[in-house]
Amino acid sequence: MRSVYLYLFLFSSALVGAKEVTVSVTTPQLSEYTPTISVHGRLASKAQQKLSFKVSGLVQHVAVEEGQQVNKGDLLASLDQQEITAQQQQAHAVFTNTQDNLARAKRLYQQGLISNEMLNNAQTEFDVARSDLTIATFNLKHAEIRASGDGLVLKRYIEPNELVSPGQTAFLLSNQDAGWVLRGAVTDRHILNLHVGQSAVVTLDAYDNAEFDATVSETAAAADPTTGLFEIELRLQPTDKTLLSGFVASAKVFTDNTETVYLLPVASIVSGNKNSIDVFVLNSDNIARLATLQIAFIQANTVAVRTPLPANTRIVVNGASFVRDGMRVQIGAEGQP
């Protein structure tokens, strides 16, 4: 124990006898800060549609390529309609025949020449033929694909002379009128601070991190079972910039919480980690004391801390690396963050 006391005595004596270090100091600036939540994801059209044929058949004509702009009603592709047209014509012929049979049956029934059951059978045959004609006409109409709105062909999955089945995806189309969204995911800690309507700023790698205003449009009510994250959607405000589905995007969502922070120059940091920093605080006798402060954020050459600081607190800036805890210092030029 005597050796420990001797060491402390010698160390204290060395500090007292050491030449005082000249430093510059700063007074933290008080500021209001709105915490943000970072979101990363990809850009997508709000309305992306998978378009397909209603019936099977051979692709006769494909009118568009990937990346092509289309207008509402534009023809995208069509099937060879010979077989489908023949089916519609056959259904129409059967319909006409059953229609005539029903009219004749009604006349005979009124004359008492056939039973009510025979009349009902004629009516049933007519109803079935009418339904078959409706289906055949509908299928003929949907033997081609037309754009449901103004948009962009994102993907094309078919080629001429290819045999396709009903419901097989032929095109992926984005509807530009529906706008653009950033889809990403956040942790359970962050989802509690998010709700629809909050403002956000989206940056796109394709435009050298240019900023686009956005708002939170959707938040998930349950986590994804695979990732454990909660999906959210940010809707971008209309812009004249060309946007494409799949652009890499990042965003900062502004929460509703506002807190008071203290701004310091990064040069004042002696040590620290992602959550806190160590700085030297001077007392009234210019004695430096090491203090640990909680970080709110670091931006450029400024660090914001949450730890409350008394008014007129002096923080060592230049020369901090030469200062030790408990050392008396000389004050040079005053600095500001």
C-alpha cells in the first residue's frame, strides 16, 4: 500500500510542477434538435401491375420493349385470334339457334301444344348459350393486352410465337399517375416513433444524393417473419426528375420528438464511442476535468450532445490531447463550434 500512496504522491506532484498547457476553449451552443430515423431501400412505382392474357394461345404480336413509355389504351401484345374468334362465332351460332327455339317454344306453349317442362328446357338452353356467348366474347376481347394507364414497361416476359397460358405474366407495368415510393424496413424500436403523415427527405444515389421531399404513407402492423423488421413506405412528392423503379434510395424520417442539445466542435473530443464522447470541462480555477457526454448526432465538424450542461460551461478544444484529468491549464483564444 505504501508503494501505491508513493506513486499517487509523485504523480500529483508531477502535475503540480508540470508546465501549464495553453488551450483554447468554447462554450456549447444550445439548439433544438428533431431526431430522425434512417430508412434504406429501393424506389418503386406506387402502382405496379402484372399484365397477362385471359386465355391461352400463341403470341402473335408484341408491340413494346422494356423501358418504353406507354399511354392508356396502347396495345402491348396480342394473341393469334383464329381459334378464339372461331369459338366466339360458334357460341354466337348456338345462341341464335336457342333464341329461335325459345321463341318457337313460347308460341307452342301458348297454343297448348307443349308442356311447361319443355318450355323450361328451351329457356335453360337459351340461358346457357347466352352465357357461353358472353364468355367467348369476353375471351376474344382479352386476347390482347392494352395499357391500363400512362406508365412505363418495367419488364417484358413474352416473345412472338410463344405459347402462353391464362394468367401467365406478360408485362410488368408501372402507373406513373400513382407516383413513386421508397419501400424499406425499420426495427421494432423505430416503428414506435413512426406514423403516417410524418415528413421525410429521400436521397437517390442516381442523382448524387439530391434530396426529394416525402411523407410516410404506410407502416406495417406486424413484423416480417423472415427478417423481424417492420416494412414502411414513403411517398415522394411530384418531381420533374426522371425516376426509375429499382433506384437505390435512403431517407431520413423526422419524428415528432424535439429535444434540446448542445453543439460542440469535433476537435473537443478526447475519446468516445458511438454513444458517448469524453471531453475536458474547466472549472472556475481552470482545472480540467474529464466528462462523459451522451451523443445525439455528429454532423460535419460539429457534435451534438444530450447531456445537460450548466450555462457558460467551458470545454477544451485546441490542446485537449495534451491535457490530463485534474491538470490546471492556461486559456488562450476563445473558440466557438
